[in-house]
Amino acid sequence: MESASLYNVSSSPHVRSSLTTGNVMLDVCLALLPATLFGVWHFGFHAALVILMSIASAVLTEYVFDFITGRENTLKDGSAVVTGLLLALCLPPSVPLYIPYIGAVFAVLVVKNLFGGLGKNFMNPALGGRVFLLLSFGGAMTRYAVDGVSSATPLDTLASGGAANAVQMWTGHAGGVIGCSTAALLIGGLFLWAADGITWHIPVSTLLSFAAFLALFGGEFMTPGMILAQIGGGGIVMAAFFMATDPVTCPVTAPGQIVYGICVGTLSGLFRLFGSSADSVSYAVILSNLLTPLIDEVIVPKPYGFRAGEGVSKPHWSKWLPAAACAVLGTVLVSGLVLGGVSSATRGIIEERRLAENIATYQAVLPEAVSFGFQDGASAAIEALDGGVYGTDFGNAYVNEAVEAKDASGGVIGYLISVTSADGRDGPITLCAGILPDGTLNGIAFTELNETPGIGMVVGEAAFMDQFVGLKADRLTLGAEVDAATGATISSTAVVNAVNAALDFYAAHIQAS
């Protein structure tokens, strides 16, 4: 007698669906297509290379890891492609190609695969890779350039008190990362929602809580137009639709996703207003990723077929965990209120504090000075620059501020002009140039110098700096008036360009007035 075939029949309910991980990832790629195409069109061929390098590195890392560990090939799920594409869209368009390569390898290998692969990572891999790059390669990750011309990001301009065009920020014409077109990201996000790739809970709660935080704690300058500009920059829309909605790292229930979205939006607003970096949404999402297990423990979905009163209850600590979560959020809100009030109340003395912090540098350049104050005409000229590169002949130089120095009798004895050059070998170089009323240089002093010790850092030594004392010229030339520091030509060039920018600014906006 032949044995009957055995079938394993599980209990109901039975759920069948054609939905696969690959289909979901394909929808995400399609949703990101508008922002990707705009980024390539707007920023050019190098942006396309950055995207291709990031995707290729992520896919290759996934394949090699699967091969070495003997795992089934997981490239077909498409998650590596999505990780590479998301990471690339979060990068400046002019970064060297080793940046997307390193970031993609870290995202796929460390953040995802070493924690067990897709479904087991505790944070969004693309954001993990981006934060790793920000911490490891800060200079390259904060240098934004189009066609060789660098400028501050719109968010940096807003953070420094300047104005930015909200329309340009929403369309992506104001500059920033490759995926900077908020309109294109919004179109893609709505497509993803319509395709059932995401629900509305996280995007809506994130954007509403972010806007509410800015409105409550942004002070009198946080007008509706300013809030729209803030939403249009810094990746908050990308985070709301594409990063925070990662199904692996977000809560599973709708109420939990709303709480999670409020955490993302509130932390983004807190960092945006009071943090040291205007572009800090990445940190907000990752911190919220860490809260996901707690949210899922507190906001538990009702089991299928469960009826109240059948003896199933939550752990006793669930009685106080919601209160603890509310206390944490309440602390954040109260902190924001206090910080916002303090910021508004002390806005009038911020300039005095800035002067006090830099007095040691000023006096090192102009020792005879006993008092300092901002020069109104020069300040207006700096504000008119709107955070952009100064001139076309000084490399990537930015004029930060101009200070008037006076002696004990109140007479003006010179001017101090702070300039940052983004062309340093290992990061920005910021210096203060002291200029006498007749245009003679009285010396320079550095307030930011991140060059390599023993190489670029030698420009901060007296042998190099003393060359600028007593020089009087409309423009200095490396190799003529100033000799390059040995083995530090790149750093020396950046310093000379910064000093030339200070001399030009003095002649055009102070001496001529």
C-alpha cells in the first residue's frame, strides 16, 4: 500500500499576497526617480558618477558578503540598490568618488549585513552611511559646489540669519545635496503612498510636528514663509517619506508610527533651531530608530481574535512607560520653549558675545586696539553676499565679518576681516586679517585650521605667518610677496586667497566708503 502524501496544513487565517521585497524596493526606486533625474540634470555628469558609484558599491558589497559567508544571494530583493541610491541623493554633488564608495560599503556591510541582513538592522543603512561620512570626512561632506563654484547651503544661510528663496529651495535650484529638489521628492513620496509602499502616518506626523516646533520655538522671525523654506531644505521631506518610513526600523502599528513621526519631527526641529549643524535630520531619524523597540513594546497591536477580559494583559511596566515617553517628549518641548525664549531675549547681545569670544584673536593681530565693534557698511555688504563665495579670483573664499578696531582715545586704528577658504587640504581654513587704514597688512591669525600636522599645519607657524606683516598690495602672489610653506602648497594657496579676499573686501567696502 502506497503511503499517502502528507500535507502540512496550518490553522487559519491564511493570507496570500503577491507583494515581495523586490516589488517594494522597485516602487522606492521609481519614487526616487524624479529627484535623481533632476539632480543629474541640475548638477551635471559628476553627480551621475556619484550615484552610479554609490549603487555599484552597495551591490558589490552585498554580493561579496553573501559569497564569503555562503549565504543565499540577496541581490534580488533590491535593498542594496535602494541603499546606494538613497545614500547618493544625500551627498553633495561634487564629492570625490571615494566618498560614495566608502559610505555604501559601510552602510551595507556594517549597518545591515553585520547585524544579520535585511530585517535585522537597527537603523536605516543609508543614513548610517551618511552619518559615518559626516563624522569621518567632514570637509568633503560639507563642501557644496556646482560647476566649480562653491557656496553655502540655503540652510546655512538661514541659520546665520540670512534670507533664502523658498521657491528655489523647493525646486532644488538653491543648491545642496544631489537629491535637493523637495518638489521632486514630494512627487515621489506621494507616488509611494499611492502604491501602498507607505502609509500617511509617518510623513504627516513628521512634517506637522516639525513645522509646529519651528512655529512654537522659532521666535518672531519664524514666519510661515520661513517655515516653508525650512521644510524645503535639509532633507526633512526625504526623511519623512523615504528614510523614516523604512519598514525595518519604524514601528509596526499606526499609533506607534504617529508617535515615531512626532519624535522625528520634534528632534529635527530641535536640532535645526538650536543645534550646531543646520542639516541634522539624519541624526533625528537615527535616534528615533533607536526608540522603535520601545514604541513597539508600549503600543502593542491587539492579537488576532483577542477579546477584552480573557486574561491577556500587558506587562505591568506598560502602565508607566507611556507616561515616561510623554515626559521625554514634554522635556524636549519645554527645552525648546526655554531655548527659544532665551534666544529671542538675548538676540540683541549676540554680536557682543561674538566680539568677546574673538578678542584674543583680534588683539593678536592689532595689539594696540582696546575696543572693537562691527562696521555697519561692511556688515551690510557681507549680508548682501547671502553666504556666497566672495568674488571670482580668490578660490572658494567666504567673508564672515568685518570688525572696526579702536585705540584708547576712540580713534580707528584698523580693521579685522574674517575670511574662510574652503580650499584647504583637509578642511576649511578661517583666518582674521588685520588691515591698517592705509591698506597695509598688520598680520593674520587663524581661528580654524584643520590641516595635517607637519604638512599643511605649518602655515600656522611664525615662519609663514610673519611674511604677511607690513605688506601693502592690492593682491598678493604666492611665490612673489609670499613664499609657500615647505610641503604645503595647497594650504599656502588657500591662505593667500583668503588674505587677498580680505584685502579686496577692505578696498571695495571700507576704504572706498
